Amino acid sequence: MTIGKGKRPRDPNQLAKWIVEQSTAEREPETPAPAPPNLSAYMAAMGRKGGIVGGKRRLVTMTPAARKKAATKAAQARWGKKKIDSET
């Protein structure tokens, strides 16, 4: 009927039985991982690390044409906005 965790049966009756079994199965309660003592400092360090690695990796993987396209799009977003004149 089912193979592994994610494979669901195609037959509607078997699928209904599978759904009921999945929804009513008793599972052990999950215990959350202990939080570090200073959570905000930990999250800030993770974000900093991801930003440092991400920019360098993106620079290496992008072609010069892709970099130019991204820079042009960013410049248009920054400087290409039209000002709305309000007549009051």
C-alpha cells in the first residue's frame, strides 16, 4: 500500500485509510532543543555569517553579464523612481 514515508496510495479508499491512520497515529511528543543563553546574539552571529558567505559565493558564481544585469536592475530600482507631484 505505502512505501516509505511520503508515497501515498492512488486508490481513493486506500488513500482515505492512510490519511486516517496518519492523523490518528500516536507519536512521541517532540522536545524542543535547548535555547542558547543569549539568543539574540546567537541569531545575529548566524545572520552575519550567512551574509558574508552569501555575497562572496554569489560573486564567484555569477557571470559578468549577470552581474551587470543585476547592477542595472538595482540602479533602476534606486534611481529610476518617478516623483509624484502633489498639487495642493
